[in-house]
Amino acid sequence: MAEEHTMVRYSELSDEQKKELLFTDEERRQLDEAQDMPIVYDEDSPAVTPEMALRFYRANSGRRVIG
């Protein structure tokens, strides 16, 4: 049987549960290193060209865009 997931407020979590949500020192180090790495595009994830960008559309087009 599949495990059921429900939304829980952060304020309702125990201190132990909150602690489990924190990044470890190693995870934090990896995130910091990844932030400084350049984005590498390849055939599986190519850079978006202007022609490709024209095919995108806003999911919430009723929202005003500033700029």
C-alpha cells in the first residue's frame, strides 16, 4: 500500500522533526559549491534560444508583469 502524505504546519512539528529538516554540514558545503559552478548545457538540457522562448507562455497570464 502506498504511503499517504499530508501537509503539516511547521509549527506543529516536534523539535526532533524540525532538526531532521535542516541541511547537514556536508549538504550545506555541497550547495555552496554548486552555487559557484557554471551552468553546463548539453543535448539533454540545451540553452533556451530566442526561438524556443517564443513558444513558452505564462501559466498565469492574468498577472501583470512589470518591466
